[in-house]
Amino acid sequence: MVDATLRILVIDEDAVRASIIEDGLREAGYVRVSVITEMRELLRQIVQADPDVIFIDLENPNRDVLEQMFQVSRSVRRPIAMFVDRSDTASIEAAIDAGVSAYIVDGLRKERVKPILDMTISRFNAFNRLREELDRTKQALEERKVIDKAKGILMRSRGIGEEEAYALLRRTAMNESRRVADVAQSLVTAAKLLG
């Protein structure tokens, strides 16, 4: 099933190569395809185009061009498929670290564009879910640390046990319609100001 509303941006200095990707996408049913062949101010052009997916064809990229592409992929969180004619392990690792979803070496053929697009979106979504899960876990850990600090402050200042300190934080949070972590953060901040 093709999502015809998907906005796809093709980036390639070579208009002939760009047209191969564009033709492959249009033949697969994608109608919202735009092409950038000018590499100057690339990030601005990408932000302006606001694509859902980016296809970048670099032929034989030099280090400067790769670095520019990696800056783009870090700044614009979108599924990105990068086509190159040849590569090395360091380039592949750098591309993946920068957030490129699919790194295709010597694979620019019109009939491969649709499966590559599907895989690029799939990998991007899977990676995004992992990143969100990691962010939630980090936030939960930070909140746990703040709650533990707040409990310690209450235990010392009121001479109460850990369970009672947590119950006090929880009761205060419920009374103020706030999260326990937010009440704990307020207490830790206040203790710093008073300490």
C-alpha cells in the first residue's frame, strides 16, 4: 500500500541520477517528490521542503560532503536513505551514527527504489522507538534520583523513615495535583536555596 501523501525529497548534484530515483518513486505511486541538485545551504533547503523521507545520492562522496550529509541527518530527524557508489567501514559507521536509516552501496536502480524506501522508513521507525524508550528510561532514572534526594532531605529534616518520607511526597503531590517527581524537584531546589 502506497502512501501517496508522503513527501519525499531527492538530493543529488547529478540531475540524471536524481531523475532515476524520482522516476522510480513516481512509478511506485509517490506523487509528492521534489529534487534538490544544489548543495549550497542544503540544511535550509531541506527545512524549507519539510520532507517525510530523504533520499541522498552522493556517488563518490568526499569527507566534506559526507560531513555535511551527517550534519543534515542529525538536524533533520527524518528517514534518510543514502546512496553511494563505493564505501568503507568508517563511512558506513559514521553514516549510521549520524542517523542515516539506509546506506546503499552501488544500488541505484529504479526498480529498487520502493523496497529501499520501505526499508528506510521501517528502520527509522524502529530506531526512533528505541531512542524514545531510552529517553523515557533516562528520564525515569533522573526522576528516581531526585525523589531519593528529596526523601533524604525529608528524612533528615523531619527525623522520619524512608517509607514515611515517600508517603509525604506522594500525599503532597496528590494534594497539589502534581507528579511526585515534580514535588521532589521543588523540595530539592528549595533545600539548595535554604542550605
